[in-house]
Amino acid sequence: MSTPTSSPFPDRMELRGEGLVLRDWTEADAAAMPGLFDHPDIAHWTPMVSPFDEAAARARLERGRRLRAEGTTVLLAITDDGGAPLGEVMLRRAPEGTELGYAVGPAHRGRGLAARAVRVMAAYAFEQLGVRQVILELEAENAASVAVATAAGFSPLDVPLIEGEEKGRPYALQTWGLASPS
């Protein structure tokens, strides 16, 4: 297994596939981010701060730059054409595995954006980072995330639940995996 610093992420990234362009977040996106992420579903199911305002957006942009520079995490905007952001896809390299994550703005749900973005990011992990498997960590009660995982080709792994507490609420995450096709 590679260590997070063995293959640093490029300073700039743009991934294309499945009718999407996954691109770097920009300062110009900060104004659009609250419309995507300040939502009860995102507050409940993700560790994103709530309320998610423009200050939270700027903090997320800065955190994304810092994590990329450290070689651990990439946060990319999900777009149709490289323009307006519709959501976010994440790749995090950690000792437990290469984890993907996603959030799609409420106005853009129901279009398969999350599953497509996850497949594009998984392909990047397999082809560019040489990982053998990517994982998703999700709560079984989160029907939308279970549907995304299934649509993206993931299946539950036979590993212990990840239990904890976030925002004063207990959680139990299942780990789903997708193996490299090669």
C-alpha cells in the first residue's frame, strides 16, 4: 500500500468522463457553495459544517488546498462542463484505504451525478495512483448513498462497522469497496 506522500497530487486537476468535468474549486465558487452544501441532508449525513455559509465555503477551499499540498486529499467540484459547480467529489488517501466521498447540491440530485463522479474519481485512483481498491464509508440508513454506491458498482465489504459520533449524533458506517478492473 502506498503512503500518502509517495505520489503527491498535482497542483491542478481536471478529470473528464461520464459526461462530467471534475475540476478544482476556485475562489469564484465560494458564493455558490452554500447553495450546494447548506442543506439538512448534508448536515445530517456528512461531516461538513452546518450552517454552511460563505465563511464555511472559504474555510473549505483553504482546507482543500492544505490537504492536497499534504498529499492526502483532493476535493473537486462536480460540473457538467467545467462551469458552475453542482457538488463535490473527494478522494482521501489514508492507511485504511483510498476513500471516496461526495455531496451533490439538492437542486442537482436525481441525475446520477454522484455515481458518475465516483466512477470517474475511482478510475483516476486506479489508473494514476495505482490503487487496487477504493472504498466508500456510509450509513446503511442513508438510502441515497446506498443507491449511489450500488449504481457506482460498489458492494459492502465484510469488515467491522466504523462507529463514532459527529455533531452530537452517533453513527455506524459500513465500508463498501470497488476493486480495480486490472
